[in-house]
Amino acid sequence: MRGPAVGDIETVFRERWDDPAPLTRNPVDRFVDVFRREDNTPGTLPVQLSDPLPRERQTVQALRTYPNRRNGYPFAPDGERSIAHAYEKVVARAQSLIYLEDQYFWSADVARYFTMALRATPGLRLIAVVPHYPDLDGRLSLPPNLAGQQQALDLIRSAGGDRVAVYGIENAAGTPVYVHAKVCVVDDVWASVG
């Protein structure tokens, strides 16, 4: 990546680096860190340089999602949902093909953007690659995330029928491979990579 977007990405990195929230809220992990005398204080970053000059004609924007958490983020006190807002805008304009890889495709709100686009545009097709089982690390979060993913997929399938293809990835032995991606390409004119 080149040009002013580099400065935007650096700003996002710095905001996260300087976030005063603990790395974990798990009391056992925090106790272990204290017991081991781990210093989880972030080091000081060098001064941020000016944004590089534009070099190309493409438009690049840094998007992000932060929850609206208690005590907020200093840089996003009410959270931020610019990824969802971008999806809402671009998916509504899709005409031909949306390709989506998303490990977190379990939001009914985001699924509705795709549903509305599929209903409004009869020639629109959607290819989605999602994990067979979302969020494998979270024992408590797996059931609601799996239910959310199924609800989201049911919504888009009901709107698009055979114009919707959903895939999970498996290795040669047939073992599911976790999709750890956040990619969306719309009509070969817009892309999101996370």
C-alpha cells in the first residue's frame, strides 16, 4: 500500500497500541501475568510522520469495527461500525457478483444488506466462503455464533435462491479448515480486505 492510506493504517495501529484496556479480561490470565511479572505496558512509538503523497488514482479507505464497550475506547468512545456502513452502501449498488469470505458472518443486520440487494437485483449472484463452525476457540460463544451464522445464511438463501452459493473449506482428508478471512469483492470495482 502506498500514499495517504498508509497514514490512516498507521493511525489505526497507534490507536490500538495506545489503548489502555487490558489485553485480557480473564482474571486467571491476568493473575498469571502478575505472577510472572509480565510487563504488558506498550512501549512508546516514534512520532508519526506526515502522510505519504498520493501515488495512484485508486481510492483507499481504512475501515474498522469497535464495539460500544463500557468505558469506551479513547479514540472511539461509542464504538465504530465503518465496515458495516461500507457494506451497506456498496452491497446496495452491486449489479453482478459479490464474493465474500468472512469468519464473522453471523450478523443478521449485515445479512439484511445482502438480502435487500439480492431481492432488488435479479441478476446479482453471491458466493460466500465461511467457516463450518464459527469461533472455534470460544466454547461459550460457539452456540450463539453458529445460530447467528445459520440465521444470516438462511436470510440470504431465501432472498437469492440458486444465485447464492455458500462454501466451507476442507483439506484433502475432509477436515474442515477454519476460514480466517475478511474479504469482500463487489463487481470487480470494490474490495475490502481485513
